[in-house]
Amino acid sequence: MSPAKINFELTGACNLSCAHCLRDRTLKNELPLPLIQKALKQARAYGINRVSFTGGEPLLYSRFQELAESTVSSGVQFALVTNGILLPRFTRLLSRPELKPGLDRICVSLEGPDPETNDPVRGKGSFKKALQGILSARSRELPFAIKFTINSRNYQKIEEMALLAGKLGAFELQLAQLYPTPQNLSAGLALPPGQWELVQAESLRLRDLLKLNLIFSAGCYVDENFPICGHLGMTEYYVDSRGWLCLCCMLAGVAGRDSGKREKDRIADLRQTSFFDAHRKLMDRIIWFHKKRLERIERGEVSELEHYQCLSCGFHFGKLDWLKDFPGTAWEDLFQKARGGRR
Ligand code: SF4
Ligand code: SF4
């Protein structure tokens, strides 16, 4: 089992405007540095020694250097999840002898193995710039991985993506499935249900064939009725750029954020609550969720939708109601069946 870690959304701001982005583009909050340091100090008391800095774009964080230095000097390793555009400006800093040993990995997101596939989703010129970022990391021997989110326009490019990752020297290729949202359903980017399993099977075939270090991010389709990801197993925590401990980044980003409605996946405001108290509340919420799932298993009501891990959370945490606006789509059909306790 991997050691526990906290993911901090450093900022809501980003220098790209990807078509499938989950974040609310109006939110440009920055997480106060003292809040991160305080939360980390408390979390360190029970052995957490890994963090991941995400966004928005984490390299836009105004106090990035101070943050990286204080994180490493407190004995914590950090990973960066970036779009890679600003990476060439930071690789010198990251390769300094006092920081490099504390850098766990740089994870660069790409939507395809070429500009023709990547740029329509992530923006014109973004493939070339992200590649420059990757090459800059490689030239300084910084560990990097590539994150590839599979959508309806790139799912046939997994093999090319895997070959590119290998050629570039990425130590890992992370595959994620595009979570359906109003934006990406309207744009025709979300893969329909059923296709996810085919994509996963093809990816596993490639992994074995190419001897690739290929992993699936949380959220993929699973056969079991009671799957547990890092967040539900409390080996992974997530703090959003407003300073809230939330269940995870997937739910925090989807429709409902700042809608005025109470969001069950937003647990506690760390500006007012200690990490310990927030953690207690998180435990209660996770137990509530697990009990709900157990009841459905007992009654034989687990629906097909609930085998898509993140959609199962989205369903139980009230974050899929927007699907009502997409009648006749396969995802809406699964949603209605889940509501009726049907498969
Ligand atoms: S790089 Fe990430 S945060 Fe920025 S717009 Fe794209 S998906 Fe959103
Ligand atoms: S939505 Fe649920 S399954 Fe997906 S990452 Fe979050 S907690 Fe895990």
C-alpha cells in the first residue's frame, strides 16, 4: 500500500482553457501558504510525508519557491501535476540539490501523442509547449510521468501515446477516463458507457505487450460492488484552493461547486478547523457513504452506473443531477436506472 498523501489545489487559476476542464474558471483563489504549512505539520503527526501540488496550474502559485523549499525542509516529498507550459522556467529551481531529492515526480498532462489530437482539447500550440516542458525536465534528470485522459477523440491513440511516453523516458503513463460533465457531454468528448471497459482492456493488453509502467487513475470501471480508491480508503486527502478539505478533486470540481447548495463532499474549512477535526468529519462522511452502498448491495440495488467508481460517488453525493438535462443519452439512462434501483 502506498503511503498517505495530501493533494493541495494551490490555485484555481490556469494558463490554459481545456475543453474538458472540471474547474470553475471564475475561481482564481490561491491557497494561503501558512494554511498549507499548518495542515502539513498536523498531518505529519500521523506519518503523512507526501504531497501533490495541483491546480489550476500549480506553477502559477505566487509563492511556489517558498512552498517547495519549506515542504522539502520539513521532510515531505512533493509531486507536481502540471500542464507543462511553464515547466522550462522552473526546472532549474527544481533541480537544485536541496530540492531535487524531495521531488517525487512531475506529472505532465497531455491529451494526445501529437498536436492534431492534443491541441483541439488543450489549446493551439499547447502540445509543443508541454513537450518542451517535458524535455526540459528530462535534460535535468527530473522524474516525470505523463497523464493521458481518454476521451471520444483520442481513445484510438493509446498505443501511440504509450510509445511516445516510452520514447521520452517517462517512468509512468497514467490513464484517466474523462468523467462526463455538462461541458464535455455537450462537446461530444465523453466516451459512452461500455466503451470504458473496451478501452481498459486494450490498455492492459498494451501494458503487457510493451512492458509499460501503465496505471489507471481512480475512477475507472470495476466489476466489484464495493471499490475503494485512495480517498475512500483515507490514504489520499484533498484540499481545494479555498482551503476546504474535500473528499477528492473529482467531486470538488463538478457541477454544484459554489451553487449555494450544501455540498456533501466539502468537509471542513481548514481556515477555521484543525486538520485533526476535519479528518474526523471526513471519516464520518466516508462511513455514511460506505453504509449507503452496503444497504444497496444488501437490497440488490447496485446499478450499472455504480460500477463506474467516480460516477458512483457523483450519484451518491448528489453531483449528477445535471444529467437530467441530457435525456436520451446513455449516461442519463444509467443515471435514471440507478435512481430507480435498477441495473
Ligand atoms: S491545464 Fe488542467 S486546470 Fe488548466 S484548463 Fe486544462 S484541465 Fe483545467
Ligand atoms: S469520486 Fe469517488 S472514486 Fe472517484 S476519486 Fe473521488 S472518492 Fe475516489
